Amino acid sequence: MCSHEPPCPAAQAPNGEAALIIARDWFLGWARLCNGIVLWEDTGELLPNGELVAPFRDSLAMGAAPCL
């Protein structure tokens, strides 16, 4: 998918999130990278093959109240 030089890391690479942002919706909280990854503001990801990567941001560190 990436056509610029140097090419961005592949979606399955450990640093795949470092790819160039080609589309973004601030209101909905997502960004599409040139390698096909869709990132959400909660740090979740959708890979080009349809695989979901769960968010890894700690909600307590972000000031959210714990669910008891």
C-alpha cells in the first residue's frame, strides 16, 4: 500500500503504528495509516487482514474511575 520512499513499516511489523497517516477523523477518533492499519484514540487497532488489536491504554492512568 505504501508508495513513498522510504516505505513505511508493514502492518504486521512491531513498529507498524509508525506508518504515515493518510486519513483522520478527529471527531470519531480514528486514523488510517498508509500500511492499512486503522488506529483508534483508545489505542485499539484494526489490521488490514481484519484482526483486531485490543486497546492497551490503562483507563485508570487516564483518570477514569474504577468499575467496582
